[in-house]
Amino acid sequence: AIKDVLFLRVILIIACLLQIIYQLGPLGNDKIAYWNALFLTTNLIQVIKLIKERSPVKIPDDIIDIYKIKFSHMTNREFLYFWSLGKQKDVSNQSIIKEGEYQKSLFLILSGTASVSRDGRIIATLRRPEFVGEISFITREPASANVESESKLYYIEWDQDELRRLKTKNPAFWTKLNQCLGEDLAKKIKHNSIIKTKETEKLEGQMS
């Protein structure tokens, strides 16, 4: 009947409070009153915790665009929690991912560009705020392409095993994370299919 857990706990606090007054007053039963006082305290602590979790927090200006574009399914607090799990790094003209290797990290570009290549041919260019290695994270299969930084590249990196442990520790957050990654992957597939279609039409036009 009560779907909101916060409202449910408030109702329980009121019920416990009335029970304490009733037991100490007309009935004079101290033991039941003490037990209800314990339940009241427990629920009060949980209410404070829930209010704190739901209170708005400000996302720093330098990453607000990343939140709006990639993580809009998360609350501000969830996004900042996810962000705190990562480590920011920078590289110059280095390989980030090698084709055929199992990946240990999930990346998100903060600035600079990275080229995606397969069989010696560049097939895509990644910029802020795009994921790198999300396919390997979702499928748990080796990387299907090489990813190399072009000049200076700044990125944030998350350990894949640490993220997967969230599936047990925080299932609701895990679902939102997968939703964000799934949408990002779908956009990339759609973009690549459009490019391939244009290339095919151009080739057909040249042949005709």
C-alpha cells in the first residue's frame, strides 16, 4: 500500500511513538515500550539516511556536460559516487587498447582525441565525452579494435572488476550504469551504420 520506503518509515515511527505512549500510560508495560523505543530509533536513523541520500548535490561545472550527455539516468549523487570510483590519467601518442586483448578497464575521454583502428585502417575518432572499452565491459570478450591516443589525451579510468562487484552490492545502480553504457553503444552503432551507408552510396555513385 505504501510504495515509498521513506514514507513507510515515517509511518512506522509514528506507530512506535503511539505504542510507547500507550504502553507507558494506561498499560504500564515498560518492556514493550522499550522495544518500541528501539524500533523507533532504528527507523529514525534510516529516515535521516534516506533524506541525506535524496538531498540534492551539485555536480562540478567541469563535468556537468558529461553527466547530462552520458549519465542522465543517474541521480547527481549516484553520478558523483561513480565518478569517485575512477582515476584520471593522461597519455601522449600511446596505445590504450589493443585488438584481441581482454580489457581490465573502462575509459571515458575527458579531452583530446583517440583513433579506433582495425586491420590498419582508422574506423572512428573518439572525443569527449565518449566511452572506450564499453563493448568489452558489456560482453566480457577481447577488444575488437585498437584504440590509440592522438597527441595529448586525458581520460578517467574505472576498474572493470570493481564495477562488476556493484551488481551484487548495488543492483539498482548497476542497472542504471548498464543502461547508460547500452545507450552509448547503440548511438555508436547507429552512427557507424550511417557512415557505412553513405560510403556505399558514394562508391555506387562512382561505379555508375
